[in-house]
Amino acid sequence: MGNVKWYMFNVHLWSAILDISFTFLVTPYFIFPATAGYPLGIFIWFGLDPVYQVTVLVVEIGMTIISILVLFENRYTFLAASRNDFWKRFRKGTFVILYIVAWTYFIPFIFQVPDPSFAVPIVLKQLPTLRYFYTGPIFVFTMDSTVVARVTMLKLIIEFSYLGLLVYLTFRSLIKQTQSAALSKKTLALQRKFFGLIIIQTVIPFAILILPIAYCGWAMSVEFYNQAFNNFAFIVISSHGLISTIAILLIHEPYRTALIGKCNRKVGDSGPPSNGVPQPIARGNSRPI
């Protein structure tokens, strides 16, 4: 399983980049049900246009999902399809398309951002209570989110359908190899355990994110506005990194062991010397004074 560590590192890397962007670099302040808000992160200090900040988040979300797909695809290829030429060609073509889509599908929407002098008054009319507690600038991404929502939903359905297919094929391969005794019992047990841990590690953060994302979609569909709910939803979404880290430490014993060992070493280094105060030795005499 040595090669899988780089695929796991890729997942951790993109998850970390997404979390840093969400909580520090961009820090979006959304005002659903309008497709509007404003970034409050460090990027705005450098004058980066909000539309590009939104695009950065969208691309990072796409790359995080693809990194998870690549990890599960690696497990299936390793267990069942390493000698399948058709699958090798299929996987390469599929991931080329997915990478291109992740980096480019949002570009057309950048050029449809409305004029703020026209769009902001409409949003303020739609949400008349907004100015009672928020007097800052407002960035309106689009006046009609239908197309953006449908294209994004289609993209997510394709990606998660592919993920579900990979999980199913890998489970089926593990069952077949168990029945045919193609691998040793110890190896199969390790593969089943590792694959199960990867699934749990992936499911826990997504399960936490489902509720706030579902709320955002519902708020936009029925035009419900409650800024407290909006803020709470994105606090939960921003906790993705914390939840993922806790899940990794609870699920994977090597991570947990390494962290505990590191903490124990630091505590030991900062403690008092165990042998007390050393006694001086007289020059030319080996006996202590």
C-alpha cells in the first residue's frame, strides 16, 4: 500500500487549501437567498476582484472532489484492474475530462456578472432588512442563479455517481477475491479494513456538510432570508477542516500514534532532568567532590 500515501496526501492537500481559502483567504459572507455577498478575507486587502475569489473557491471544491475520486480509483485499480487495458484508457480519459471541467466550467459565468449599480438596489429591495445590520459593500454574482445551480448540480451528480461506481466495483472485487482466495487472508483483511476506513473518513465530513448545503439550496428556492441561519450554515461549512482532522485521528491509528508520540516527546523535553543536579568532578580525580 506504499503508493496510496501520495493519493491520501493529495486529498489532505486540497482539503487544507480549500479550508484555508474558506476561512482566511476569501472568508465569504453570503446573503442567501440572493446570489450575493462579499469576501472578508485577506484577498480583498490585495484588491482581488470578488468574482475571481468565488472562482478560486469553486475550483478548489472541484479539485478536492477529484482528489477523492482519484484515491478511490487507485484502490479499485490496485485490487482489480491493474492489468485491464480498457480500464487504463477509460480512467485516463475520464480524469482528463474531470480536471478540465473542474478548472474551466465556471469561466462562462464570470462574464455574466451584472453591473453593481443595477444589481445591488434590486438585492436591497429583495432584502429590505439587510441594511439594518450590514452596511458594507455587496457583490452580486448573478441575478438568476438557475443556470449556475443546474450546471453545478449536473457536475456534482456525475462526480458522485462515478464515486459510487468506484466504491461498488471495489467492494465487489474484494468479495470476489475473498471467495477465490486470490490473496492471502491477512492481505484481504488489511485491504478491507483500509478501504472501509477511507470510506468513513470521506463520509463523515460530507455528512456534516449536507445539512448547511441543503439549507442554502432550500433558502434560494423558496426565497427565505435569515442571516443568522446563513452565518451558522457557513460556520459549519468552514469547520470542514477541523472535522476532517478529528476523523483522521480517530480512524487511522498511524496518525494518532504519531501525534501522541510527538506530544509525549515535547512533554519529556520540557520536563526537569531525571537525574537531578550533576555533581562536579575534580580534575585528575575520578571521584565526585
